[in-house]
Amino acid sequence: MTLKWNDAYKVNISHVDKQHREIFEIAYQLENLSNARLNMDHYYEINKLLEQLITYAVTHFEDEEKLMPLYPDADWEQHLREHNSLIQYLSTVPSDYIYWKQAEFAKALSHFVRDWIEQHMLLTDRITFNLEPLEAIHKPSNS
């Protein structure tokens, strides 16, 4: 199920929303790659998207965390735990696993990122930035 940006993901902070859209774009590219022909080598593309996602997420999280003083009542401890858990997960994937299990990894990463985006953006970010939390647009995948 394709993850597409819509206004439900907005937190009404323009630069944060712009960064969220970019994360969606990387996730969309990952999803497309996970549906690519299985008999072709996509190691370089998968690795490049993974690196882009890590780099962009770190930058985005740093920018989001600069907003902490503006939202002193938010549960930043939980928010930061979610940020750190994503970066830790993405940073610990062995490259040989990506190489030998390209299609499996791309699909699993695509699902993981989609589920994480929905959980974090629709719940944690919305609560942090004083918006009503929303239910996930897609049901979390079991794969």
C-alpha cells in the first residue's frame, strides 16, 4: 500500500512539513524499489536511499528538536526516544544483508518506514505540536 502525503500529516510548521514531505519522497522511492524486478541488482540504489534517509532524518530531527523551547509541555523525552530508535535501527543494518537479500530488505524497510512515519507523524508529532492525534491512514503491516 503506497504511502502518499496528505494534509493529515501536516503540523502547520512550514519547514517541518516540507521536511516531512521529503521523507515521504524517500519512502516512496524505497517502496518503488521494493517492487522493482527481483532479478536485477539494486544494491547501490537501496544503499543510497538508506543513506539519504538516515542523513535526512538526522537533519530533520535536529531541526525539530530546536523547536523544543516553543513547546515546553510536550513529552520531548518520548519524542527523542522515537527519533533515536529510528536512527539506531537504520544505522545498524549490515550491508551484506542488504546485498544478499535486496528485494526482501527493500520491502521490509519500506514497510517499516511507512509504519514509523504514520505512528510518529500522525501521533507523536501532532501531540507534540499541539494538534489532535489522528489514527493511521493505513493499517500497520505485519511484514
